[in-house]
Amino acid sequence: MSKLDSKIPEGPMDRKWTDHKGHIRIVAPANKRRIDIIVVGTGLAGASAAASLAEMGYNVKAFCFQDSARRAHSIAAQGGINAAKNYQNDGDSTFRLFYDTVKGGDYRSREANVYRLAEVSANIIDQCVAQGVPFARDYGGLLDNRSFGGVQVSRTFYARGQTGQQLLLGAYSALMRQVGKGAVKMYDRHEMLDVVVVDGKARGIIARNLITGEIERHGAHAVLLCTGGYGNVFFLSTNAMGSNVTAAWKAHKRGAYMANPCYTQIHPTCIPVSGTHQSKLTLMSESLRNDGRIWVPNTLEDAQAIREGKKKGSDIPEADRDYYLERRYPAFGNLVPRDVASRAAKERCDAGFGVNKTGEAVYLDFGAAIERYGKLEANIHNIENPSPEKIKELGTAVVSEKYGNLFDMYENIVGENPYLHAMKIYPAVHYTMGGLWVDYNLQTTVPGLFALGEANFSDHGANRLGASALMQGLADGYFVIPYTVGDYLADDIRTGPIDTKTAAFDEAEKAVTDRIDHFLNNKGTKPVDDFHRRLGKVMWDKCGMARNAQGLQEAITEIRQIREEFYRDVRVPGSASEFNQELEKAGRVADFLELGELMCMDALNRNESCGGHFREESQEMDGPQKGEAKRDDANYAYAAAWEWLGEAGKATLHKEELTFDVVKLTQRSYK
Amino acid sequence: MKLTLKIWRQKGPKDKGKIVDYPVNDVSEDMSFLEMLDVLNDDLVRKGEEPIAFDHDCREGICGACSLFINGEAHGPGRMITTCQLHMRKFKDGDTIHVEPWRAEAFPVIKDLAVDRGAFDRIQAAGGFVSVNTNGNLVDGNALPIPKADADTAFDAATCIGCGACVATCTNSSAMLFVAAKVSQFALLPQGKVEAKNRVLAMVEQMDKEGFGNCSNTGACEVECPKGISLEHIARMNREYLAASVTKE
Ligand SMILES: Cc1cc2nc3c(=O)[nH]c(=O)nc-3n(C[C@H](O)[C@H](O)[C@H](O)COP(=O)(O)OP(=O)(O)OC[C@H]3O[C@@H](n4cnc5c(N)ncnc54)[C@H](O)[C@@H]3O)c2cc1C
Ligand code: SF4
Ligand code: FES
């Protein structure tokens, strides 16, 4: 029998969460002191959860592999965070945010979870403001908003291009306050390498102290994985170098189902690859699509001339430019959702219209925005008949005020001034909607093991809308888990501290040390990155922006070969009892090599196109939607949850049927 | 291009450490400095040698993990950038580049170029927060308008990435710029005012305990700070500190 009980509360959609909170069990204050909780990860999800749970009185241990909790990958988020505040009076509401998110996710998410997310979104902003997060404000001193892709209201709160940083520092300061009080014990430079399951319940973890190499046992009554996404399975992505799947994968191998692993978000606006040395890709925030226009030349001759350096973008007259998003999607234009924008870029580049040496780049152009803002400023400042230079100057100042840090970042990396020359961008792996399957309470299929933030599969369906990951991470950590974990822990008030000197801990620790020993004793010839790069290429080519059955089958075979070779030929220098970054990488890549195969299996199974998952076999063949993704609700309106069967490449599929009681399933059209 | 790297190698906290020379070829100017080190490390591993340890994560100038002292400058040549944002086009064929870790008593070396900056976390835990619990019933975010200018200055202070370049650059290894940035952010915002006095006293006390030196106002920190944190924040913190000390019971 399948263990997939989503535990969606009864009742009307807008009452579910309130009623659920009112009825679930809670742990009395005096008893919370007797309960230990492990929180792995200190990103938005982990830091907010750890701080909140400690404030409530639980004993919390928090872990991260960076040298400080403040450096979790959430710090890098740029654009913003959504909330249904309707401050702009543009018709926003909880329902609209809910609806946009379900539609944006291409009807592959669980309605009840998404509704809750929209419901608590407004609280998140209040909480962050109270913590002193310096959001952008208007001249009246009120909070400012901007628009993000896939929606028609302005509900995104931001702090220049560093929203993730400011939100994380807010959550981090709440966390450090609890660390100062002794309510949270912080373990930085620690990597969790296994979950320990005792009598069917998660009761602790095995972690490696990354400085001394010591293997440690930590017991607890519940374990929360807030360990982020696995986009680095593609080697090149916008994720931080250390982002990895290890914690989630170890949980998977201990019985937690992995859901929709193939749902990957490829972000349309990233800086293109510059060479083989490339170690990661840099995102140019989606907020740029508010003002930037995306185009390629109309003719193949112009495109070729640009690639050969004979022409520049600015040499192409307006009439010879193809603003392909505006052309194909007049209603949303440059603000279509990410999956749609990425595929459209790929389509143009595959057809030969790419504008850099590799042919894999399109323009993101601020020329029109600079002119528009320049004229506006001239009006505001009563400058009559401004010269084109003056307009440019004024407009450039406005664009710089809005996006300055992003433009600087671009110039730094590419070595070209984006105020003068249109930026070149290309899609890159950015986010993983898939992750550990969780029920409404954020509990995985292993009792006592919870997953929050990007590590779970919950709210974004097959495609995440911009500015919604920060929202979800903080919703999970501040406003969901503090309630739902209590319901589970209510049974544990008399359990007493978890003994770590037991067979289950022995076994888990041994598995960890055996693996480390294998790597160090394996006198192979190639460094870890070599294998990681090869895996990444297979994934990008065959399980990336477009997928087909044949390619996916080939990918599975190739990944198996790489994995076999990896174990035979990887070289990991140094020892286990020291700071050893190659050893850290080896463990992570070993897990990516197993995950990659499951992603391909999942993509192969899902013979429909939805959101970020585009199966070439499943597209509209004619009519006005020709070439657009074709969903198959009759056969695939489910979340695919995979159960580990003891070996990579062997997994059973469990289906959580998705029912849509409130939102009507329709073709997602942005035309 | 071809370069000669002179890199600090130190096996562990107790090892004395030394500079080791590494010639590198085929460096492309599009590489970032850390990608250049990746290529070197790749080569070292293939040769059976130990790669060079250094901290890094986001590689886009925001996490504050990277921390190299390059040719005598924290985060290397170039202003307002971190080491991971430094690109090789800043160097030329034939250059010799010295690479060392942050040097400060409060930042002990862990291995090679990686140091322990835990002191910053402890300073933060001493008072770098607003004491507000998670609460679903807080007042509406817009109930408290904040003048744009204050919000913007608070934001500027809040962009500190906690990298420690200010400490590494300072002849006295002072952490004033880092601490001032946090104190100043909260001092500028109404939410932070309530605890302003305790905050500044507690954070400064912890800073002193950690073994950071005194500030002698040379301003070197501001120059090397990748986020352009201004000395004005130090001035603001000094005012806050003075006021708090005077009225302290
Ligand atoms: C460049 C970029 C820009 C983005 N911009 C936006 C945006 O504007 N708006 C938006 O909504 N979203 C954005 N996102 C997405 C969003 O930032 C992430 O999805 C989100 O921050 C993830 O938060 P998290 O708490 O789930 O995980 P993370 O922040 O990734 O944190 C993971 C934590 O887990 C720890 N960890 C992982 N594995 C282990 C282990 N084995 N042992 C111990 N610790 C471990 C890490 O140390 C870290 O503390 C962006 C993402 C990127 C890459
Ligand atoms: S003040 Fe500047 S140099 Fe110092 S830690 Fe902050 S960002 Fe780094
Ligand atoms: S690696 Fe994150 S700031 Fe340099």
C-alpha cells in the first residue's frame, strides 16, 4: 500500500489552514524543554524554522556546511519576495496569488498547500519589517513593489537587487539571537551525511565536522531538512558551489520518497557560458524583464554577422529586430513565466539566431527603457526639448538606480558596459521544483523527518514563479512548521533524550565512514570535478530544456557509465581527519550521480509537457498554440513520488493524484 | 597568459606555513580568479598533490565566503568587488601574484587560505538583532512608514557581507567597520531604536573579547570593503556608543 497520504484538512479551501491549526495537537511549554529538534540548513527555511522553534522553547541544533549560517545559498537571491498585500491597489488578493501560483506551476501542485502559502504571505512581510529588514520604500516611506513574470499585479517586495541577502540576514539575526541565549546550538562547517531511523522514526543524523573530519552522532525527536535544491546536478547552474542533494538523497535512501525530481527550472536570463573553465553561471535577476526587452535579429545574415563580430546589436535597426516574446505572447510579452521564456530563447538560438560566438545568447536590451525614463525625467524636471544625449543621461541614471548592482555585476563578468551595449543572456539551471515528498504538515514519508524550503517538492508544481521561493522558504519556517511539528511531537513528551549509542546509529555511522574510506583509498586518476562536469553535460543535453524518450534512455545509460567509472577512477587526495574539500565534493557528486538517473527516469515516465518539463513528443502540433507545451491531465495529473529500492536506478513510482477543487484546469496561455 | 602564483600553504592551525610557487599556463582573461585556482587545483590533484584550500560558495560576491589577500590587497585589485568577482583580465601575461589568507589574531588559519571567522557570528549573537519573536499578529508592514532616506542608508549598511576584508586590511585588525554596519542599520530604523543602547554596548564588548584591535581611523577598511560600507557608519556607532556609555546604569 502506498504511504502517500497528503493529510489535506477537510473544509473549504480558505478555512483549511485555520481549522487545522485550531485542531492539531500542541506541546505544552514545559514539555517543549524536553524535546530536541535538529534543523539541517540555515537558509531562509532553516534559519526561520530554527529561530521560531527555539523561541517556542524547543532545544534546537542547527547545521550548515558553510563557515557561517549567514552564508546559506538563500543569500544570493536577488529579485524579491511575493506577498498578497495589495498595497498597489491593483486587485491583488490571497486568492489571486494562490491562483497565479497554481497556474504558473502548470497545475501540478497541491491546491491546499498553495492556498496556505498565499494566506501566510502577508505575515512574512510584517515579520521581516519588524526584524528591521530594510525593504525598498517609496518617497512616502511606504513599502515599494515591483512586478515579476507570469502575473499581472505588482506584489513583489524587494531590497534593491539583494532581497535574499536582506531576508536571510533578518532570519539569521533571529537565529543568532537564539544562539546567544543558548536555545540553539549552532554547528557550522558541519555536513550531515546520513539520517538515522530508529523503529521507523527519524531520530537523528550523522554529521562530519568539516574542520577536524570527526564523525559525530546527534540524536533528536525530529529532524528538519532545510537543505536547499539540487540544481548543481547539472554542474553549471546559478546555485552556489556547495549546494547539493546529499541530505535529501540520504533521506531518500532511508525511506523518504523523492517527488517530481525531473521538474527543473531553467532561468531565462543568465550570463552565457564563456569557456570550459566555467565553474558556475550567474543569474541576471528576472526583475530586469520589467524594463529590458528581449530580442534577436530578424535575419540569419545579421545573426551571423554579429556572431562573427562584423556587426553589433546596436547596428541592427528597429525594423530588423525580432522581439520574439512580445511577438509570440502579446498579453504578457517579456514577462511570460520562466519556462516559457527559456524555451523561446532556445528555439530562436537553435534556429540560428543566437548572438554570441557560441550561438547561445539573445539580447536583453535597455535602450528603450533608458529613452522612456529619460523623457519622463526630462518632463519631471521641466527640461524643454532635451537633446538625445540628455535623455540618455537622465534615463541611464534611472536605470542605474533601479538595477545598478546587476549592471555592475554583468560588466564585471563579461567585461562590457551594459548601459552602452545590450546584455547577452541565455537560460541556465536555476531551481528545482522537485524534492522530498511531504504531506500538508511538511512531513516526509519517514515519520519525524520533515522537509522545508527548496528541499521539498511542495508548492510550485512544474514551474515556480519568480519571487515565490523566498516566500515559500519563510512560510515553511516561520509560519507552518512551528504548528505542524507540534502535532507530531506531542507523542514524544515522555520519550526522553535520544540515545545515540544504539545499533541504528552504529550502522549509519559505519556506512558514512566506509564511504569516506573508499574515496580516500581509491587511488584513481581523475579529480571529482571531471565526473561532475560529464554528468552535468549529459543532464543538460538530455534532461534539460527539452527532453525526449530516446535521449533520456541514452542519458540513463551514460550516467551509469560515469558512475561506474567514478567509483573506479576518482582520486581524492588528503585524509579523513582534516579539512578536505575534495572529499566533501566526492560525497556530493556520488549522490548527484544517483539522483541524475532518477531525474531521467522521472522525465521518461512523464510523457507530457508541463511547466519546466518539456517532452518534445508532447507539444501542440497546429493552431494558434503550435509549438507550445501540451499537458496531459487525463494521465499525468499526479505528483510522482519515487521510493528507493536499495539500488540506484531501481525505484518504484507512487502517485499522489492531484485534485483541483477551486482552480479549473485549463491550458496555460500567456498569449 | 602565463602567471607565477606564490601561494600560502599551511597544513593546519598549528603548522608554520610557507609560500609555495606555482607556475600556471593558459589562463584565459575571462576566468574568474577562483576559476583560475580551480584549474590549478585540478592539475594538482591529477599529479597526486594536495589542492589548495580556500573558502568560497556563491561566486557572485554576496555570500562573503571568499577571502583572499592578493598582492597585498584584500579581495585583490579592483574596488567594490570580492575575490570571486575578480577576473583575470585585471592581470597581464607574466605577472607574479601573491596569494595569502586573511591575517588577524581573531581569524586563525584553518588550512592554506581558509580562516575561521566565527568571531563575527559571536558578535552578531551578542546583540545584532531586533528582539522580536515569530508572530503572526504583528502590525501591518505599512503601519510604520520609514523615510526613504533612512531606509536607504540602513540598507547601505545592511549590505555588509561579513567577509572580514576590513579586518584583514586594518593594521590593527579592527572589526569596527563590520560592527558599525550592523549597529548603524538598526540605529537608523525605528524597529531597532528600542534596544539601541544595549545593542551597541554588547556588540562592542564582544568585539573586544574576540581580540580585534582598536580603530585608529585610517580608513583603509572603507577602501577595501567590497560593499563600499562607509566610514560614516563608524562615526554613527561611536556616537551611539558614547551616548549609551554615558547613560548606562
Ligand atoms: C541566484 C539566485 C537568485 C534567486 N533569486 C530569487 C528571488 O529573487 N526570489 C525568490 O523567491 N527566489 C529566488 N531564488 C531561489 C531561492 O533563493 C532559493 O530557492 C531559496 O533561497 C532556498 O532556500 P532554502 O532555505 O530552501 O535553502 P538554501 O538557502 O539553499 O540553504 C540550504 C542550507 O542547507 C545547508 N545544507 C545543505 N546540505 C547540507 C548538509 N548535507 N549538511 C549540513 N547542511 C547542509 C546549507 O549549508 C544551507 O545552510 C534565487 C536563487 C538563485 C540561485
Ligand atoms: S564591512 Fe565590508 S569588508 Fe567588512 S565584513 Fe562587511 S562587507 Fe566585508
Ligand atoms: S564566494 Fe560568495 S562572495 Fe565570493
